[in-house]
Amino acid sequence: MAGRPKTKMTIENRAKQFMPFAALKGLPEAIAAKEKIVVEKIELSGDMEEELDRKMRSLEKGTIATVIYFEKDEYQKITGMVAKIDRDSRVLQIVDRKICFENIYSLDYTMD
């Protein structure tokens, strides 16, 4: 083997040597799911309900809003454009997420 020239390793092959190895696929996701903290839904005070109702009545389609809402035993936060407000069905749609009015904890937006 003496006399055989060394071939230079490509950059891609060298980079592969340092890539992380996941021996158990899905393990990080499974651990994260186990870390979820289940919480009870918070009942709003009368003052909080009135403030939220006032904000909901003045909210318009196309407004950028931030909503904190209760879903599947935890609170979620979403910021985006109001795509639809169905006051009859009591559903607010932010981008493609539909949120029942009764699950909304807080709503913030600015009117131009």
C-alpha cells in the first residue's frame, strides 16, 4: 500500500462525521410530551369578563391580535391576523387556528 496516494475527503463527508447521531428516533419529542404540565382552566372574574367582552366587540377582521387561550389542559399563546370572527358560533379565527370565545383568557391588539 505504500505508494498509493491519499484521497482528500470531501467537505460533505467531513461534515457528516460531526453530525449528531439520534440512536432513538422520537425520544426528544417523547420526553418533551412527558414534560407537559397539565393545568386547570382559570375562571375569569366579572371585571375580566367585561374587559374581554369589550375587546371582542371592537375586534375587527384583519387586526393583528395576541390571544392566550385554554386548549387540551394547557394555555396556548398565538399572535397573528384575525381571519374571522363568528359572533353567532362564538369562534375567533387567528390565521388558521379556531378558538372558542369561552376558552379565551386574554386578548390584546392595537387599533390604528
